[in-house]
Amino acid sequence: MLRDKLGNARSSKKDEFYTLYKDVKFELDHYIDQFKDKVIYCPCDTEESAFVKYFLELKAKGLIKELLYTSLQSGIDFLSDTAIDNYKRSDVVITNPPFSLFRPFLSLLNSLNKKFIIWGNTNALTYKLVMNLLVHNKILLGHIANKTCEFVVHEDYASCPASKAYKKDNTYYIKVPAISTFTNLNVNRISSLILTRHFDDSYIKYDNFDAVNCNKATDIPIDYNEYIGVPVTYLTKHDPAKFDIIGLFNHYDRLDFENGIITGTEVKLDKPPWRTRGPCINGKALYARLVIKKKINN
């Protein structure tokens, strides 16, 4: 099944979003020291890709050992014999996989125990696999975190009736909100989260889970050591040295701290959805929240 999903990923041009060179460079320049003497594999990319162009420049400067990618002639198959050999040979996998195949692609990389930087939609944070990796400090958001990015798209996609693609200089583009990079490399992010508030009676706990709610990351109290619920976008500022991610508090999944899924007791609401197990305050359902907890030594 995985071979069917990944091996045929590029059969439809409507799932191809080509990352711009400026975004590739912005993200990857942060990791140049971690690419030194490494074999880089770009499994979703041909010589036309911005990823390939970027790494060919690094290779010419002696900043990487080798670059592996896919030739236009052979076509892209994530699970071909050549691809599997390239995964094994490579030190770091870097690409923008088709968004519809983000989960199986990440699962593949995780099963191969590979270092990676991959592009995806921020909504991927709600996937069980991603949350499990976050809880166990095996993945972080990169420097492109919950941003609107511009991509080049194929004419087939632009011709779709619902497409919002536009044309510039004979090339079709589309702007996509909530784009993030996901990586298990050292992000080296300078924390922009400055906390100044102290815990007091203004903080409200959820109706159905013993945690205080913070609608903004900057509302996190500096002197509270129990569970705290924050928006998923907190991850753009997350500092693993200061806080542990306990899991995702949402409306759909069971209570499962080990895999980062938290569901409260069911609450009856006065309007649809009539019942919810996700975060509620005074009978009002909220969007999913990350549950975090201050590290003991901070």
C-alpha cells in the first residue's frame, strides 16, 4: 500500500507544488554547518528543482559531500530500487513532498531513521505521527513556520476551476497559507518567546481537562508548573529547553499521553456540536490546543 501511494505520487500534476529558490535558501542556509561532508538526497526533485540547484551550489563550494536526486528521464518513484538505495546512502533527506502524501512520506523517513527537512502544511501538527514525534523531541518546526508561501504550479493545476493560480512571466503561481518545514536536525532557533505574566485568578481552566488555557503563547505564566493549553501555533516559538510538549488536546482522539493525544471528558454543549471531548470553557468549544508543561529545572 505504501508503495502504491508513494510510488505513484507524481502521476498527477495537480499535486505538484514547486518550492521557490528564495524559500529553499532561507530555510536551508540555517543548516549549512550540519550539511558539511554529508550526502544529501532530494527524492522528489529533478535538476529543475530549487532544492537541487541550491545543493549543486553547495557542492561546487565543497560544502556537501554528494547530492543525490532524480533525473528527468527516469521519473520519480519514492520506493523504486534506486530510491531505496539512495535513502540508504544518504545522510539527510530534504524535499517538498506532495502535500497529500506527507504522512506516508514522513512515516517512511521515520522507519528508515533518516535525518530530514521536509515541507508541509502546518495542519500536519494534528497528525498522530507528528504529535508522537513532537512529544518525544524527535521533530521540530523549522524556520519557515506557519507562513504563507508562494509556489510554482503546473498548468494542469492552474486550469482547475477552483484553482487560485495566477500567471507571471509565463509561469503559474499560487499562494498557500500555513506552510511549515519539519525537521529532526538542530534548528538553532533564537527563541522569540519572552514571558512576563505571572499566574493569577484571571487564568481559566478547561471544563473537561485540568489545564489552564492561554489563547496566546505570550500569555503563558512564568510561574505555573502544571498543564497549560496553548494554540498549535505555539510551536513556532517552542523552546524544548524550557517546556515539554505533553500532547494535542482535540475533539476526536482518545486519551493517550504516550502518543501525544489528549482527550478530555465529554461535555454537553448548548449548540452543535452537541457534545465534545476537546477543549471547552464555560460550555464553549475551542480549537485544538497543545498541552505543555514547564520543565522542572526552569
